Amino acid sequence: MPFMTHSTDNQFIDIENAAHGGAFGVNSIPEPTDAQCLAGNYKMGRVSLHGLTIAIEQPRGSYRIGIDQKTGKRWTSRMAAHYGYISQTKGNDGDGVDCFLGSYPQSMTAYVINQFIDGRFDEHKTMLGFSDEDSARNSYLGSYDRGWNGMESIVPLSISQFKWWLKNGDMSQPLRAKNLPQEGLEGMTKRVQWNSDALPYDQTLDQVLYEIRQSDSGENLLLDLISINDIIEDSDGVLALDALVTPFVRLERKMELLRGVMDRAGKSVKVQSMQISDPFSQRGTANVAVIFELSDGQTVSIYFHNPDVTPKKMTPTDEVISWKWLLNKKDITIVVAPERGQDLNVREVARRIMRLAEKNSPAFARANAKRSERMQNIQGLKDEITVLEKELADAQHELEVVKVEAADNSNRKENLQIAVRESLSKMGWKGFDEGAAMTINNYRASGDGNGFKVERLDSVSGTWVDVGMVAVIPNKTADQIADEIVSMTTKAVESEVKIDPISPEGYAKISASPELQDKYQDVLDAFFQERIVAVRNALRDLGWSGDKNDPVLSKSSGDTFYQTSFDYKQVGAGKNVVGITAVVKSVTGLAENASVNPETRITDDLTQTPEQIAKEIDASVPIKSEPQPEPALEPEPEPEVIEPVAEIEAATETQSGKSEKILETKEAAEIAAAKAFLTSVVDGTSNASDLMKLLDEIEASAQALIDAGLGAESDELIGGAAEKWAELDQQANG
């Protein structure tokens, strides 16, 4: 590959930036419409490569969309390389010559694909920036649907030949290699005529040298010396102009003769040495190369081949024919080409070559001074790359070691987590078999890769609250980690406020917290069941009547009848009692004009004993004394003498009437209370919280009215209460 003097890295970046600078690139520019695509009037990226301006329509990886003009069907192709056209050219379709751009801009070989459709030539597709023919071929085929057979042939050509073809080629016909000019002659189509002084006719030596440099394609081959290794590694050429013919056995002698002539012909430049290569094969033909090293560092090279009946074998008697001449790395064969059908003599060849070499010497010296500096820089960069590559290799090795260690740690942690879960399971935690978070009571522990997160269930909000994190460390055993988790839950329990649920202070806190009521419901239920019994017993001691199973206790005072029952505050599915309230109801007057008084409610906050609560309930019943007659103003009459028996009978009669009156008042109060209660049930205003107790009271009140002989009179009220009873019974029993 010829030495490149430009920065290929910058070229690659420029191409990529240009590819994504258009409307189909990765940017904020909106994609063009179908009409814009058809007209080609949308933003495209533009870049210069080998002196050619290329417009990039579609970047690599984008989709090219169109409509088949024959079938009308829409087609889509994903581009395997940047795609566009070469500006200021015209292909067979009337548009710019299509061009694919690869990822290797330093390539000095172009590829032209002859595209055929339905057996006929369609147009050319050109490929630039590809390292070899296979990559060019694959990028072309990869930009079409599978099975695409449009590629009739692919032709490789040098950049200088490619430029010549773009300018002079027939774009309506397939490109064939035989139609291309020979490498190095693209810009020298006019043969140079020389005089007897080895100077050209009709132009100066400078003009001839300028034309040679013009055809150099910017490669500076004329300024780059050549070696035997260069020839063997890169000796392509197809020009076969016979300037020297000699038997192989006499080649060295003839070359020594040429060297002497060249040395004498040179003025400021002389021949320093000569090398003859061993025979080598080039395109199936035996070749040998001769290099003359000049005093200013330039080289003159001659390629000889043996195109006889044994082209792959060279014998001492075989004739070898010169077919390519190089000044440094530039082909100058045309300078020593036969004239008027006759070969040039050795003296004439030597004079012409040395004239060109001396003319090129100053430019060669300048270029190689810069080259030396560049080579030093390149060597410095190579040394730096070597160091960096070693550092990279060391870093990659360290990375692999870390990856292995991380994988081992991950496996160890995963196994340790399983062992920790198993230890927790043995301690009574649940969830091991299901593979879920481990739970116990209101706590759970879940592994997240680095450890176990411990959480507590908040019964008020129903959410899990963080308690802490226990790390999974390889140097800890599973049992140690499990113990840490259990210890964390124990500390969390101990950190909760200690509450005595049956103390006034503790109960005050519980009354204000539904969460605490749920927590202590079993303790409170047992406590209040006993407390109710104690209050009822204390009421009986104070004169209230009612047997053990009667939910209502009663007492009368004067014409007012009193009843005491209890409302319950309950929680949980088991309806546990966590609070009680004594309800005192009273009725005043006889049945026909009885009135129900406002009820009295006494809530137990545990600040009083059951006896104190009973006294507070009893205090709501005022003691009424019998009215005493006013003293007579007149003198009392003499007491009537009554027989003892008659006096006893009269006293008995008076006491009996008083008892009947009291009994009548009590019965009237009970009837009034029963009517009032049933009315509240029918109206839905009853505030009883215990459903079963409410059913019992409805049944008892209805029976009281029936027993009093008021069944017919209160038929509508009793019927409504019965319906309500049935509804509530269904609610209670499902």
C-alpha cells in the first residue's frame, strides 16, 4: 500500500460527521417527504475524498425507501454503507454517479460495479473506502434484499484510473478493465519526443516532470524511494513496453553497463549502488527487479519479466524484457518507451532517467526531510502505542480477575443467602419453601443481593416500615447473620412504648390509638367482661333489680322508672370489647301521660372502681319522699276511737292502695319505655352497638306490650319492630 501523507483518522471522522449531517442522519433535522426524496431537494452531508466531492444521502444503517416505477410497489433497503453520489458527474440514469462509502478511507483502490436489471445494463455503482473487493461486494449486496442479482461484475481500479474513468468513461456501457488506461499513464496520453541531447521536443523537462507529478494522484510516489522489499511486496503493473531485452545470464553485466552510463550522465546526482533481486513470480510470470540507488537518496527501478513458453521458470538462456521503469515509486515507463518501433539504446535510457532524477532531486530532498521528521513522530507514536497496549492488556487482565472474583462473590453471597433463610426457617420464620420474603409476626426479612432488609408492618397504614439492614458478608456464617436479623426484630419490639392496658394512663393511650386497640383487644375484652359483672353486682347492692342474665337493671323513684344497660366498643373479627358505656334511661308518669326523659351516659375510663361507677349511676336516680299534709289551723277534733281490728284493717287498706299505686306507676313506666324503644327501632334511631343485644331487647319490649294487654292497640308498632328484628337477625346470622 502506498505511503499516505494525510490523516486517515480525520478523514474517517469527517466522513462520519458528513453522513449524519444530512436529513437522514442522527440529528434533529426532520426527515424529508417522499416528494422531497424523489426531487432530491433535502439536506445532504458532503465530504471530500481523493479530491472528489461526495454527497451522502443515506448514512450507514438508515433505510432507503422508494417506489418501483414498473410495479408501483413500495420498497425498502437498509444501507450497509454510507450511500450517495459523486458531485459534478453524470451516470447512465442522468443523475450523479452513485457511490457507496466504506469505513477504510485510506484505501487507494476503487471498485466499480456494473449493475444489470432483467439482463440489461442499468447503471454503475461505485465503491470507495473499502479495504478489499470482498468488503465492497458484501456492502453492495447487503444494501439490497436477499437474493438480489443485479451485480453483473465488479472491476477494481486505482484512484487515478477511477478519476480518469469518471472524466472520460462511457457511462452508458459496462466498465471493462481493458478499456482503462495503464496505471501511471492516465494523465500522460501524449507521448514525449526526445532530441539527441536527451531533452524533450516542444516542451521543457520541467513540463514533462510536471505531467508525471500530475498523474501521481496526490500519492507523492515520485518523492518516495523504493526498495527490493517494496518491489516484492507491491509490484503490480500491466504495462509491457520493451525497452531493454537481454539474456538473463547477461543481466548483471548489462545492468553494470547501464550503471556506468547513468553515473557518467549524471551531473549533481550519481549512482551509489545497484541491487538485483532474486526472481519472483508476478501474475504467473517470472520477474526480476533491478534497483539503482542514487547519491541523493532517490532510486531508479527496472522490472524485467520472462513471458516465454515457460513463464513460471527462468533459465540462464531466457531473455528478460523490461516492462516497467520507476523513478522512486512513480511509474515513468513512458519516458523510456520504444520510439518509431525500435528499442532505445542503453545510453539514451540512462541520459533520460538521470535528467528526470536531477530535476526531481530538490523536491525529493525537501519531502524526505519532512518524511524523516514524520517517521520519527510515527515511531514515537508506535512506541507510545506499544506502552498503551501493554497497559491496556494489564488493565484487561485485572478486569478479568475482578470479574471472576465478582462472580465468585456473587455465588458465595447467593449460597449464603439461602443458608440464612434456612436458619431463619428453623427459628420459626415462614416463607422459606415458597422462596418469598421470610416473615414472623409483624416482621419480614427480604434479601436484595447485598444483605437482608428487615421491615415492620404498620397496622394503621398497612405499609411496611424499614427497621434496618443486615449485610451479607462472606466472613460471617449463616447462623450469625440470622441471629443479627432476629436481634434487630427483638430490639424493635423492646423499643416500643411499654403500656399497662388496664391502668388509667395506659387505657387513655389505647383509647386514642386504633393500632393499640387492635394490639390489646384480647386483654381488654377479658378485663371489661369482669368489670361489667362487678358494676352490675354493685348496682344490685344499691337496690337495682334484675337477675344475672337480664341485660337491663331497673329501679323506680316516685313516679319515675329507671333502666340501666351497657353499650360496648368492639374491634376485630371476634368483636372483642375494648370499652364500655353505661346508659341510664328513665320514664316519668303513668301510661296515659308518661314521658321519656333524656338518657344519661357514663363512659368507663378506668379512673373509677366498679363500685364508684355504680354509685354514679345510682346518683342519677333522685330520692323522692311522700308529700306530708299541711298542719290544720283549726283545733284538731278529738280522735275517733276505733276498734283495734278496724284500725288494723284501715291501715292495711291504706298501705295496699299505696303499693298498688307504685306498682301501677312501675308498669306504666315499663310500657312507656317499651313503646319508646320499639319506636326508635322502627325509626332506625336506636344507638345500640351490640346487634345480638338489640335483638333481645326488641323481643323483650314487644313481649312486655303483649303481656300488658296492649297487643291489639300496639299491633302496628309491634309488627314494624318484628320486621326490623327479622332484618337485623338476617344481618347477624348471614
